[in-house]
Amino acid sequence: LSGPPGVGKSTSIYAVATELCYTVLEYNASDVRTRDRLREALSPTLENASIYGEEKLLIFLDEIDGMSGRSDYAGMDFVLDFIENATMPVAMAANLEETQKLKKIEQKSFVLRFLPVSPDVLVIYLRKISSRENLDVPDDILYKIAKNSRGDVRQAVSTLQTLSGSTIVSSS
């Protein structure tokens, strides 16, 4: 999955996994970016999959674009080999699309591109949250939050949460 931050890539992985009864084993690829660190993190999962019993496992490599630097010591090559030989589903998320190293992964993957969430959709979502939290938030404030978040749902919700304690937004 590729797209800007805060548009629901990780949430989508967890929603699909839940729907299909998978247990997600998440690794932040930017934290385990070298071949040795990736092997150290992923190999026990593959070798000891039986400890999970009948659970269906899905490997989720988040922030895969965080592996594009020179210091990654063949980490991206390891990921390419891993996804080719994996015996369980592997999902990956990236914020950036236009790097040569990601192109190699995209050639071996089904790619879904997420776009920023439109301000109109964000306002609907923020209204729903405001209603559930019994907040009286004027529409002009919701529109400003939506516009300033530039399509990032996480940022919009965080801003609404911050404002919920201010005098601009009052609890009913």
C-alpha cells in the first residue's frame, strides 16, 4: 500500500486481517532495515510458525520506504527474496512511491495507492466524532481543520482532540 501518511494504510491492513481471521505480525521496516536485522526479526516467525498453532499469520512491513538509504546493507534485497518465498501473506506500506528500490518491490506485488482524504470527507468524519464525543464544534472550525490537515486523517483527528479542550469547542 502506498500513499501519504494518515490516509488509512495500516488501518486497512488490520481491518482486512481481522475480516479474514489473520493474526498480524507487524514490523516497522525502518527499524529493522538491514538484511541482518530483518533476518533476525522475520526468521523466527517462519521457523516457529507452529507456535502460533492454527492461527493464520500475516506479516506486515510498515514504512518499507524507510529502507532506501545506503546504510541498509542489502535489506531491500532481503525483502525481495522474503516476499518471493514467503509461505504466508506479506503486506507492506510505504509513504513514498518514487524510489528505484520500491519499484523492484512493486514489480513483485499487488499495489494499492491511497490518495489524501478530501476535505469534504474529513468534515463528515470529524462531525461524526464530534457527535459521539458530545462536542459542539462549529462547521467553519471543522472545515479549517480538514483543510489544514491536507488529507491526513490522523492529523485532523489529533487537531480536533486538541481543540476539544479549548474554548472554541465546548462539551454539550
